[in-house]
Amino acid sequence: MRAFLLFLTLLIVFQIPGCKRAQTSINTTTLKIAVSILPQKYFVEKIGGSLVDVIALVPPGVSPHSFEPKPSQMVELSQCRLYFTIGIDFESAWYDRLTSASKQLIVVPTDTGIEKIISTHEHHDHGDTHGDRSESGEHERFDPHIWLSPELVKQQAATICNALIEADSLHKETYQSNYENFLKEIGTLQDEIRRIREACPDDHGFMIFHPAWAYFAREFRLTEYPVEIDGKEPSPKELVNLVLFAKEKNITTIFIQPQFSPQTALQIAKEIGASTIEVNDLAENWAENLLQVAKVTNSCSHDK
Ligand SMILES: [Zn+2]
């Protein structure tokens, strides 16, 4: 509540000059746009080019699953023209406040029309130490990591392109041609990843702390084995089972992520004599990152 009051105060102080600036120089300024995570910044910049100025709310190294916007970020958001959401929990918690605080801001959900993978995790245990954890678990029964499948990014790109055209119809042709170029780039990326994948058997699997790569795995015929259970560290008993499972699957590499503690993955790796490699599902250079991950998933564990 205190944070919200501070947010309102900051709004009053900062928003008025922001609005005036936007009105007086509407044809010369770029469209100010907010996104939740860095890969989305990459998508919007591909389509918007120099016509857009994009801010990502979740800073590098922070997990979007535990992120909460700061009041200063809410002020920045309220001055944006568009906010492209992607279906992560923190977004919906701020919807009402956002839309009532800023008349000019249009919220565009980029997960519209995307059929999500239902998380295989069971419901969170009751009595979790985090107060609203079970509620957030409910929301994320659908796997939110849709930005890691190039095929699904094509759909997100279409939504982004349409929203940009609607907000700035003067530059329709530029958005449209940038969008078409982006689709071609995605197609080339998919071909490259498939070529890398051809070297490996179909049921090739990899072990990872936080299971972010299910959509990627589905698109490129990989299997993801998570260390995290139900969004949490495994219990000592679950850890024993994971070690047995990893041995059975001949896992030689375990992926760790910069947003999470590597301790458990390191422990499993030590038990089974595997190495660890860092992969980041939130890297800003999306295409290069996916290519890199395709290479490391192929060079690590072999089921046979
Ligand atoms: Zn995640």
C-alpha cells in the first residue's frame, strides 16, 4: 500500500511533463514502449526499429517469477504508449493499477492465441514459507516460457506488429516490412537449429535447474529434465531420486541459470560426475542465445 501511494505521488509529479512532451512533438519522437523481459525487447526492436524506444521491466539476472516492479518503474510504464505483456504472474498483479493510472497506456498481451503447455508440476504444498506462493503457482499452471520457441515467437511478432501499426499507422509500411524480415530471420534460425539437431538422436535429453526450455524442447525434439520441483528446490529425498534418475539417463552436463542459485545443480553434478554449463533463458540477444543453447544441448548428455 505504501509503495502504491508513493507510486501515485510520483505519477502526479512526473507524468504531467511527460504527457506534454509527447503531445508537442508527436511526429518526431519515438514510440515509448515497455516489455516485461529482455527477449521481448529484441522482438519489438526488430519490428519497430528506430521508431521505438523500448524498456524491459525485469532487469538482467532477476527471475521474472519473483519480480515486483518498483514504483519508479511504474511511473516509467505509465508514460509509455504500449506495454507488451507475455503472461508472467507479476504482470496481472499490476493490471488494474496500471490501466487506471495511465490513460495513454495500452496493454497488449502477446501470448494471445498461443496454446500453452500445462505445467506437469503438482500444486504447491500448503504452508509454503512465501505468503502468496500457492496463488502464483495456480496462475503459472501454464508454462509461461513461450519466448523460447521460434515458432511461437512468430505469433508474438504478429501481435506486436499489429499493435505498433494501430498505435502509429503513419509508419505502417515500415513495421510491416520489418516484421516480414524478422519472420525470415526466425525461419533461418529454425533451419540452423534443426541442422544442429540432426546430429543427435530424437529422444536426446538435458537436465536443467529451472525448466524454462519446454517449448524449445518441444519444437526441436529434445527432452527437458528439471531439477526444480514445483518451482522449488527439491527436498533431500527428491534429490536422491534426481541423482538416480540422472545416472540412469547418463546425464553428463547440467544446466544452471544466472537467475537461480547453482547449489543443487552443482550437488547433483558432483554426485554423478557431470559438469555444469550456464544457460540464460532471458538473454537479450535472443537468436544468438537460442543457437548457442542448441549447440550445448547437443554436445552434453547422450542417452546412449
Ligand atoms: Zn522461468
